[in-house]
Amino acid sequence: MKLYYWPKTRAFRALWMLEEMRVPYDLEFVNIRAGIQNEPAFCRVNPMSKLPALEDGDVKVAESGALLLYLTDRYPETKLGASPHDPLRGRFLQWMFFTGSCLEPAMAERMTGAQGNTVSFGWGDLARVERAIEGALEEGPWLLGEQFSAADILAASTLQIAFMAKLIAPQGVLFDYVERAVARDGHERAAAIDHREAERLALRPHTGAITPPAH
Ligand SMILES: N[C@@H](CCC(=O)N[C@@H](CS)C(=O)NCC(=O)O)C(=O)O
């Protein structure tokens, strides 16, 4: 299994997921600063020319929510999802879609300072998005209650960016949630890899499509 990756990008979500699952994978480095994502070879993997993307045998999947969902179905024994017969499946799918369709656009809107129409815009606004996540966290430490899932990887890694970008004040239920998530071993392993590769690639910023990882 091959993860198309570049450090300090949304590919971190997939890296975190793979480290939580502890399944074998290879990193395929796509230098988005050098425009390698626009080369035809990578466009065949993701027509949007964006990271992350995954290749698993004949399967190609991009869009971080879809990619993480693919992995939960592929490796159900890692228990980072909810199977179609699990009563949590509905809520699981809801939160898997939530980051890309509500949290991220609401953050982007807040970043631009634009005043949106909260009724017709699918994400409402950032305050509504925050309330929705806070409400879910009343039931337990994670979005599905006691069970940590891929949906938490998507939401927590994105909220972390919201705190760093000062879009949300770093306090309260959401901040505690992110702190819990990033304290997990899987996150620590992924963060160490991301940091190592960022350092290594900063030394050679004009590398090409494929850069072997450091061993
Ligand atoms: N909706 C996509 C967004 C992915 C995305 O925007 N990735 C950025 C890096 S954080 C990227 O690859 N940008 C390269 C480009 O747009 O050319 C997802 O969730 O996977």
C-alpha cells in the first residue's frame, strides 16, 4: 500500500491513520512545492492533484475522508470505524463527512472574513460547527462516545489547525479534545515521521517526484 505524501499537508491525516492501524505502507513523496502533483502520473491517481492519495493494488483513492473510510473498511479489525451493521455506523458516516463538508469550509470562511448566509451555506458557520462537535463530546471523549475512530483523526487534526490559525480560541471542550487526540501513540508516531521528513526535505527543497524516505 502506497501513501502519496508530503510533510505538513493534509496527508498527515492519512499518515496518522496508518500509524494508528499499524499496517504496512510505503510513502511516495510528491513535492507539491515543485508542482509534481500536476504531472500526468499523479493526476491519474488524483484528478484534483492534491494530497493525500492512496494506492492499494488496483485501488486508487483520494480525498482524505474517503481515504480514511476506505482504510476502516479494508482493516475492520483495527476498529477505527463502524461496520454497516453497527448501530454507530450512521453517526460514524456523519462525522466522517463533517470535517470536509462543514468544519473546513467554515474555517475557510472565517479566515477570509466573509459574511456568509448561514441558512443556505451547508456548513452554517463556524460557531454552529463548534457547537455540533461540542454536543457530540458530551457523550464521551470521542465523537462516537467511548470509541476513538477515523472521524476523530479528521476532526482533531483540522481543529488543531483552527487553533494554530487563531480561528478558534485554544480552550474548553474542543481544546481538551484535541489534546486527548494528539496524546495518542499513533499521533506521536505520525508526528515524529512528519517532523523528520519536513526537516530532511527542507535541506533539499527542489527534490523531484519521488524522494526515498530516511531510514
Ligand atoms: N479535500 C482534499 C484537500 C486536499 C488538499 O487541499 N491538499 C493540499 C495540501 S494540504 C494539496 O495537496 N495541495 C496541492 C495543490 O492544490 O496543488 C482532502 O481532504 O484530501
